[in-house]
Amino acid sequence: MRLIVGLGFFFFASSAVAGVTVQDLQWMSGTWTGSVGGPVKLQENWTVPEAGSIQSLVRMTAGDTTTMVELIVVEEIDEGLQLHIQQWDAGYVPRAGGAQRMIMESIGDGYVKFKDVSGGGIKTLQYSRPGNASTFVIDIVTAMGQPMKIELQGD
């Protein structure tokens, strides 16, 4: 395991971090909202961690129309944490590819990163709250290698 300094805080990089629990993700709990371009708005609603899991119900809207709903579940496994993500378009139509499974790559104070292990559309997915406790940052790298950054604010 190696210590890395990044984004103004320390985190441990490892493909498996023993002793990590969903309680380490307490900082994610809450409702986070922001624009993802033009009239498109994203809202993530993270529960408090309990009984080995933490979940988020995500809604994407454009004006007065819900364009996508997403369920994210993070649960404890022997190697650390795993994340499952599933998206649906309007009318509760599953998006192509179905559910994706990711495992924790690294974690630290106000930071967690997951990597794909199922061949889904997201290569890496990071959540963080750097510096400003009211900002929730999502960093995505698509399977095609395209980076995306989404900044949400706490409600």
C-alpha cells in the first residue's frame, strides 16, 4: 500500500483495503444537486450507511421532465467495498448494458474511487468532498476514456 497526496488530502491507494466499511462513506450522506449542462439537472440522494450498505437514488431532469433515474448501491465485501449502478430512461426503461459492478480502488478522508470489473460504460467513478464541505464532486472516466467532472451542492 502506498500513501498518495492528492486534491488537498491524503488517501491510501490499494486494490483491496482491509477493514474498510460503508461507515467510512458517511460523508456522502445527504442530497446533492447541480447542473450538468444547460437545463439538465442532476440530484443524488445518499442514505446514511447502515447494515453494510449505503445507497443513492439519482434523478436527472431537463426542465419539467425526468430523463433518467439511477440506483447506486455500495456494499461491504472481503476486499473492501463494491458498487453496483443501474440506470433507467424515462418510462422505467433500462439503459443498455444493464447493471454495472465496480470495486473500490482507493479511499481516504472525504474520497472514494471505484473501478469497473464488469465491462460497463464507466471505467472509473470517484466521489469526493474536497475542501468545501458543501460541494460533492463526481469524477467519471467512461469506458472510452473520456473524463467528466460533475460538481453538486448540498441542499
